[in-house]
Amino acid sequence: MSQMHYFFRHPVAEKVREEGREEGREEGRIEGQAVMVLRFLERRGLDVPQAVRERVLGCTDADQLTVWAERAVHVRDAADIFDSAAD
């Protein structure tokens, strides 16, 4: 029993836990960005098809989500956020 207790206090175990927490925070930030892209589109009164919603929510690249958020402010059709000509 004491060996198990020791493992949880071991620096390696603590490092792994911290890395997991940081990874979870990053995933949360990215998910929040994706939701914000969709909110921009919806607040502008645009119809957001399921295919657009799935692609945005499936994106794990924060830089790409930033680009889409910037485009969401100007596009006339939700799917146009994926088109670089919308810049």
C-alpha cells in the first residue's frame, strides 16, 4: 500500500498529471474558440448548416479557428468562412 502512495507523490507522476491538466485546458480553449466562431455566424443571423457546424467543432487548430472567426464577421454564407477568398 505504501508503494502505491509513494507513486502518486513521485515527481514523474506529478509531471504527468500536470501535463494532462494543461492538455485539458488547451482542449477547452480550442473548443471555446470553435463555439465562438459558430456564435458569430448565428448572431449575424446566418443559417449554420450541420456540415459547417461539424467542421468547425472538429477543428483542433487554434490558428485556423482564429482565421475562421475573423471571416465570420464578414461572410454572407456560413460556409464561406472556409474560403480564403473571403478575406
